[in-house]
Amino acid sequence: MKENLNNVPNENEQNNTPVDTKVKKPKMYLILKIVAIILLLGAITMIVLSFTLGDEMDSNFGLRMGGFLCLPICVFLMFIAFLPNIQRAMIKTNKYIIDKNKEDLKDISQQSGEISALGAKEVAKSVTEGVMEEVQPDNNLADKDEKQIFCKHCGQKIDADSKFCSHCGKEQ
């Protein structure tokens, strides 16, 4: 049977056998790690030698630049080589965070449901009170209408005992 490099089970494996939880890394990552470490050691050696071999800046410039140019390549290769390890660590971290916060998330969802229920009750209560106010006339409003007169100048309703109009400001 061929080695599956993508770690995705084929149809026969999916139907007949349980999925293997331990993921096998291809040998390519091991080779990349070895190459990156060798390049890193070479770059460090080139940089150190360029500073220790002589006092002249120009004679060691090529050695020094070669070492400094190898460093980003080494970092890139190391990142690619350790990518499966990084992904595995991220998955473990996410699972740990989810497991630790599962109870908190349940509490939050329960509390938000309770808050929503209380809010719905308050809205229903306010609507009911508003409907009841519209159905039952307010006696104070009837008294206010009886104590109001019209302004002599602008014709707006004002209190009967006011000396000046609240709309135009003229004396009554």
C-alpha cells in the first residue's frame, strides 16, 4: 500500500478502519531540519570567521555577506521543517482552551438566555401598560384641558392662569 503523504485516509480506510490519531510526518521534514541546521552552522561559522580572520574590511566582506545571506534562508527552512510541530502545538492549545472554557461558555449561554427572557418579559409588560394607558383616559389630562385657554395673539393653547403666552411670549 502506498504511503499517504497528506495523511488523508482513502475511501477503503475511511469505511473499514478507524482513523489513526497519530499522524506520521513525511521524511521530507526531517531532511529539511537537517539541511537547515547545517546551513545555520555554516552561516554562523562564516560570520565568525569573517570577524576573526583579519582587520581588513574588504577582504572578509564576501565571507561576511555570505553568512548574513544564509541566515534568512535558514530561518525559512526551519519554519517549514517545524511547521507540522507548530500546527500540532496549535491544535493542542486550542483543544486545551476549549476544554478549560467549556463550563464558562455553558454558563454564559445560560445567563444570556435568562437575560433575554427577562428582557422579553419587560417588553411585554411595557407594551401591556402602554395599551392599558391608551384604553383608560387620564383624568389629569381632562383637567388640564378644562384649565386651558387660547392665546389672544397667536391662538395656541395656554394655561388659564398664565400671564404670558408660552408660544409667542406676549402678555394676555
